[in-house]
Amino acid sequence: MNNLFHLAFPVKNLEDSRRFYGEILGCEEGRSSDEWIDFNLFGHQIVAHLAPEAAGVRHRNEVDADHVPVPHFGIVLPMEEFHSLAERLKNKGVKFIIEPKIRFQGEPGEQATMFFLDPSGNALEFKAFADFSLVFAK
């Protein structure tokens, strides 16, 4: 078995999170309680914890002419899967804070990227590389 990434993050409302991560992103739900919900995000475990005061973007950094929200999390996908997900999110009415685009075009780290917020204001970035061997290219 490959190693799995685990991330626990704060949310303002568990039912809104359940709808967003389950219905919009298509994450299978795992265990849950009155204070948290496990989700399968592309094979990785993320856990939405009820902590309304801690949720949301707290800073932005400029990256390739975009104001990237901090903190953020997401998945690196194959290019075809990225484009398919972007289309599905558009069809479900997700509003992007950084529209799907190619970043660092023509450079070693060229990648597709998109950013959007969950209902608690947490930023998610999904990105893709045509060649996964370039994920850590300098």
C-alpha cells in the first residue's frame, strides 16, 4: 500500500461541509461524529473538524501574478482528470477565486491550477502536470 496523506482542517458547519465535499467534490464519507467527518479525497484522508473560529483564508501571497490564498490544500492530478474536474465544478456552480489556468508556462514547473473555497472559506487548490516527474522541478 502507498502512503496516504492525512489532513484535519477547521470548518464552520458540518452539514455544509458534508454537502460540499460529498456532493460537489465527490468524496466518499467515512467515519463521523458530532464534531468531525472523514472524507476520501482522491484516496487521501481529510477530516473536517467543527472549529468555526479557525476556518478560512488568513493571508495571500503573490504567485505568478495571482494572489494565492494561505492556507490551502488540494491534490495534484493527471492533466485529463484536472480538466474533467474543472468542468464538473463549473457545471455545479462552484465559483473560482483563481480560474483554471496554466501557471509557469514554458518553465520547468509548468502546471494547471485552480482555486476555490469550501463553504467555510477554506481554500482548495487542484493542480496538474503533463509530466509528474516535474512536480518538484526547479
